[in-house]
Amino acid sequence: MTAKPACGVIESGGPAMETFTAPKQPVPDPSFQVKRRSALAGLTDAMVDKPIVSIINGLNNLPYCFTLQCCWGHFLYAGQNDQSNLDPLPRTTHIDKVRYRIAYIALCIENNGPGKRLCRQLQQLQSIDPDNIQFCCAEWFWQRQVNSYALQVEPDRFKHEDEALLGYSEALHLETVRNRFFVQLKKLLEALNADTACG
């Protein structure tokens, strides 16, 4: 697989690796905080798709987490070929096929109590729509950064791909799922950051 669109610090390149594997058990990583500081030093809001800037900042405000890459998810179709398109799908009868570029967040989570709780909470987000949301690992991330995980919004049959060609009605449904997913993730992060501030 090729690298997914970046909004973080891990560069693509090198041999292709699986983008989807089952979640791995966390392993010791004594250099986590050093890596976290390095990652956050190079990250700016301009590197992130605008609709999820607050979510990425919310994740990176947690002392046991930092983001690696992300994407809001983009819908391309006849007349809309902007690879970074942020517009919602138009309500029309004139679109047949939609190319969907995957919505996802890849992040590294510290192997400690709060980190393990975060993993469980992120896994629970799959319940929004289990057929279209996956909590997973990406082998090519793990090879560069242990304890890295991803949440992605994509039909299960395409879970190994960076993009999918969908019929218009399925694309509309996936857009709704993507939006609900990010709303729920934002609510989770607001609660976690409030707890961190109080603690």
C-alpha cells in the first residue's frame, strides 16, 4: 500500500506495508515522551485538514498520546476532482460514482494506564457503525513507531485500501458515518482533556 495523506510527522516511503492489521498488544517504549515532544515540535495546524484541527489538538493535549497522520476524508466525483476537497457531497441525482479518500487518524498511545483506557475508548467508537469504522494497526506505522494505532472510516470490504469507489447512496451514508464519528471523538476528547486539566 502507498502512504495515506499526511498530517503529522511520519514520512511515507520505503517498502509498501499493510495499512490494516488487527490491533496489537502494547509494548514497553521508554522513549515515548521523547518521541512525543519531537512529533509535536514539528506539527502545525496548517498540516491538518481544517475540520479536524480541534480533534488533533485535543489528542495531542493528552500527555499519553500523539498523532502521526490524519485525514478528514475526501469525496471526489465528476466535476469535483480536488484531492483535498472538504465540501459535503451535493444532494443530487446526477452523481453515479464517488471516489472516497479514507478518513482516519493514526496515533501513538503510551503503554500506561491512561493510554490503555484511551485505546478501549477509541475501540468503542466502532459501535457507531461497525461495518464502516475500524480500530486497527497499520504495519508500516508500527515498524516506525511501536504502540501506534489507527481509527478509520471506510466500508469493511475496503479496509485494506487508501480509497474506495462507491455508489452515490453508499457515499452519502459513509459521509454521515464519518461526521458522526468525528463528532463523537471530539466529545470524548473534550471530556478527557477536562479530566486531565482537573487532575
